[in-house]
Amino acid sequence: MKFGIVFPNSGKTVDAELAAKAAVVAEESGFESLMTWDHYMGEHPEDSQATFDAWALLSFFAAKTSRIRLGTCVTPIPFRPPAQLAKVIASVDVLSEGRVDPGIGAGWLQAEFEGFSTWDDNETRFKKTKEGIELMLRLWSEPRVDFEGKYYSARGAVVEPKPVQKPHPPLWFGTLGRSMIRLAARVGDAWLPTYVPADTYAEGVKMIKDDIKEHSPGKKFTFAYNQFFPLKTAEEYFKAIESFVAVGCEAFIINWEYPKEEVLDRLRWFSKEIMPSYTGAR
């Protein structure tokens, strides 16, 4: 079992000093991954609208750390031009010396899209995600790309330097829709859903495993889970972790939305009270 945290890029954690300290403590405490949300706005009008750009924040984390993996939970592919996103991700992968795990989603926050991008129906966002990934994968592997899709095009596009990780940075899909789960099995490297019951998670694991067995036998794939609400006691965490371990979870990722003054102490507490039971560390 591997453990990671999601350090929110919005609200009370829009604090450069806290972000730097949290990255260092997370790495020192033995967490496998450090992720962040990828939002430009809060969900509700009364929410804090303060945010860091997720990929700028990951680059900041990269400069403060040397081992911990870095990713988003998750990046909505239709939100940005995918060719530009491919360049950003490649740059962060190079700057972090190959530690990036891009999160992949189709987006869900309509107000955010209307403010900064273009909002489409579910089917169109899925199709844009699929086409966008196709373009990104080509940009990460080919010297020069000409691309003509239904939604995106490129003429002589060059992404250099290429990502350190070959053939490309691992794609972590955070999704529940059947079409997106099937896409995750075909082109993804990990599944990271949020806020689902264990029985629903088990259905997704089976769907992905069946698809991989049929289309990509032997493919390596990671099954992760994002615990959306941070818990208070060790007993609560053990119960939650065990329920997902039982249905195939290999990486447990927690949203680190504790009160600002508790963030660092909670990281140390989790590494001492919870992680040794699964990693053997003492």
C-alpha cells in the first residue's frame, strides 16, 4: 500500500510558505505522492475564490523536493488547449526529473469552464478529452506533429524537451463514467476516483481489469482511491483503508483539508500512526 496527499490549490492553503513546508514534510514523512486540485474557481459563490494554478504549484513543489511524485487530482483536459497543456506537463516533468503523474478528467465545474474556457455537454467533454489525450501523446513522442481532429488541430507543433518519463508521464484517471473508465483502461496507467463507496469502487476495478485482460494483457496498472474528507482518528483511517484494500486499492490518497494550523502536524501524525501498519516502517 502506498500513500499520498492532495494539497488543495484553493482556499486557506493558497499560502506559499505553508505549501513549501507541506511539500518538504510530506516527502520526509515517506508519502509516495503529493497532488493538488486543478481548479481556477471555488464551486460555490460563497467559497474562497483564491487559487494557485495547479501546474505552477507542482513546479514549485518540484523545486522543494527530490523524491516525492507530483500530480493533479485531476486536470480537466477540455479546460485548456491540449497542445499547450502537453507543453506544460512536459516542462514540469523535466524540472522534477521525471516525477509527474498527470491526473486526467473531463471536467465538471460548469461555472469554472464558463469563466475561463468553454462548457460543453458530457458527451462532448468526453470526446474532447479523448481527442486531447491523443494529441498530447503524439506531442510527447513525435518530433513534430500535424494533427487535425474534430475539436483540436496542430500544424508543425513541437514539444521540446520531451518528458523524462518514457513513453510518457503516467496518466491517472479520476473518473466514474463507463466511457471514461474504459478509456482509462485503454490509455491510462492508474485509476483515482473520489468519494465513492467500496462496492462501487470494486465494480470499477473489475471493469478495468476485464478490459485490460482483453485488450492489453500484462499491462501494469495502479488502482488508487482519493479519500475526499480527511478523517480525525487512526481508527477511522484504518477502517476506510481496509474497506478499499479489500476491493483492490493499492494507493490511498487523502485530501489534506485540515485546519491550516494542523496541516504539518497531521502529516507527521499520519506517517507515524497509520503508515507503518502497511509499509513496515517504524
